[in-house]
Amino acid sequence: MADNEIPDEVRNRLALAIDVDDVVAAVRLGKAMRPWFGVAKVGLELFSAAGPDAVGAMIDLGYEVFLDLKLHDIPNTVHRSARVLGALGVSYLTFHAHGGVDMLKGGVEGLQRGAEDAGLPAPNSLAITVLTSDDTAPDHIVPARVAIALEAGCSGVVCAVSDLREVHHYAPRMLRVTPGIRLQGGKHHDQARAAGPGDAIAGGADLLVVGRAVTEANEPEGAAEQLVAEILGA
């Protein structure tokens, strides 16, 4: 599939998880995968290695940045940290919903204030419900954490594909972001609740986070092509 054949509405719903510990390697990977991905996920590993430079490097490549730090601390600390991060130009920032309403609200307000002070568009605050590596959470946890995210004013939630419809039931207007995406026949790695991209799209996911299924494939470009093909065939 040629680059210009990939619809923007597909590319912009795909976030590449750049889980490396070196900004040069991150840029190399980002450049290679740019034809298929519109969003770059900068996680704890890369941010610990390179800090704000990692965010700037991905923005320079034309990506929106999904900063996945899963902030979880006292409300004041989260507020102040999110304000700093909002000024970097990120499009998404994650917080653990387990931290409660006051913490999430502090994060939402700090993130918006940081972007506003820097003259940047309003970013999206995302509440983590249950990690996709966790298949032991009781059934009531996801609805409870969606309710917390709603009350705090979050833009959306991060949830497993299997939780998409339940999240939509309780919060139909919230963004739904799904990690743990794996291709047909691929390894699940440490994702206890992995799912295919077609299932994520059919379930109503707004943004799919894809990492090792592509980045650790023998032929990453071919895996990216398969990813898009599975989405278009959903």
C-alpha cells in the first residue's frame, strides 16, 4: 500500500509506542513508521532517558505526542507536573484514575493551564482505568474509574478493547484509547487482555496504541501494512 493510499482518518487513529531508551533510536523509529502512524507515544522509558527533548523530537517529525507517564501523586504535585508537561505541546497525557477525583481534576486543570500559557491547543487528559496486563480486576472497577474520570473532567480514558462498549455505555462522549493491540497470529507478550486492531475499531476505539506488534516484528514496515489492512477490513 503506498503512503498516499493510507487514509488520514486511519493514520490519525494509530499511536506508535516508541519504547526505547535513546532519542536517536526514537527518531530513527519515528521516521520509519511515520507513513502509517499519526501519533507517537512517548512512555516512561523514553521520557526518563531524554525528557522534553523526546517530545520535541516527535513533534518535529510531524507527530502528535501521546505522553504516557500515568501520573499518580498528591493533587498539587500532579497539577504542577501536568502544567509543565502541557507547555511542551503534547496532545495527550495520562493519569491513573486510581488516584481519585481530586488528583485527576488537578491534572486536568494543570494540563490545560500549561498549554494555555504556552499559546498551544488544549490537550487531552486521559485516565487509565485498568492496565491491559491486569486480568484480575473486579468487574466494578472499570465503571467506577470511568465515573471518576467523568467527574474530574478528563477528555477520555485508556481501557482494554474488551471494555470499550462498557465505557461507551457510561461515558458515550469520552475518547476511548486502547493499548495492547496485536496482529493476527502475533505474540501477546505481557498483555493479558490483548486484541486485534479490527476488534478495536469495531468496538469504537478512537485511538489504538501499537508497539511491539510492529516495532519488534521481523519486518516492521510489513507489520504496519498488515495493521492498516486489518483496520480497513474491519
